[in-house]
Amino acid sequence: MIPHKRSTNRLELSNLPRLLLAPMPLFSLQPALHRIINNIVRKKPEIFHRIGIHKDKQFLIDPLNMPFVLLLRPDPQQPFLRAYRRSESIQFDARIAGTFLTLLDMVDGRLDGDALFFSRDLIVEGNTEAVVCLRNALDDMDGSIADDVVSVYGLPGRTFLALLRQIRRDTVVEYQDVTS
């Protein structure tokens, strides 16, 4: 009985970002996303060159426990990363979905995208060739793209990322405790 209660609390906590961020106006998020994608282009141009013919593809990044989705076009000449409400109809070539922390760990190189896909913690739809190419580009780069993203925001950004990583570690430990 107790493990069931703990797993229920875990599920409730995983939806907390969606509830807390729902009233946030997305226009306030767009400048930060613009700054992030341009910083990545500047610091990690090899990612965009490695994507090759898929640079014009539209990738819908869907953090399932957030009130919005992100649309990414990894064209190094005109990079695009924008948030949209879930209710908006968005054209995309490929969709990559998972919880925010799962997607963060994948981008951070801490979790294997193939293992996440086969365990059903990651959903991939659409042009899977483009998704594999994007994943390979991220896997082949040196360092963490998450570290590069938060470096734009200095100490507050690094502190926030450290907090997210700690939450993820605690969630994984709790999940393992519940399932064992």
C-alpha cells in the first residue's frame, strides 16, 4: 500500500510544472529561447553541421509535463526555437516527447535515447531518420548542451540546472525504491 502512495505522489509532482507554468505568457519565454538557440549555434556549430540535410526539418520537442511545446528548426543560418501552447496546431516533421527531466537528461547525455525509446519513456513520431540524425549530433558533441544553455545566465542558470539534476536523481532513486 505504501509503495502505491509514493508512486502516486511521484506522478502528482511530475505534473507540477504544467500547473505552475500554465498561466505564464509565452511571449515572455520567447526571448530566452532565442538567446539559447543562438548561443548553441555560436558555441556548438558542429551540432548543426552534423544534422546536414535535416537542418530545415521542424522538430516538435514535447515535454509532456509542461503546458507548452517547443518547435526547433536547427538551421545554423536561421536557427529557430519557439514555445507554443499545446492547443495550437503546429506543423512539424518529427515529434520527440517525454517528461521535461527525461528530455533534459537525454540532451545532457545522462540517458541513452535508444534505451528511453524502447522503455517507452521517450516517444518519437514522424521523420525518425531526422530524429536519429539529431540524436547522433548531440551524442557526438563534447560536453553538455545543457551546461552551454545555462551558461548564458551565469550563476543563476548553473544553480537552476544543478537543482534540476538533483530533482532528477531524487526522482530516479524514489522510482527505484517504489519498484523494487
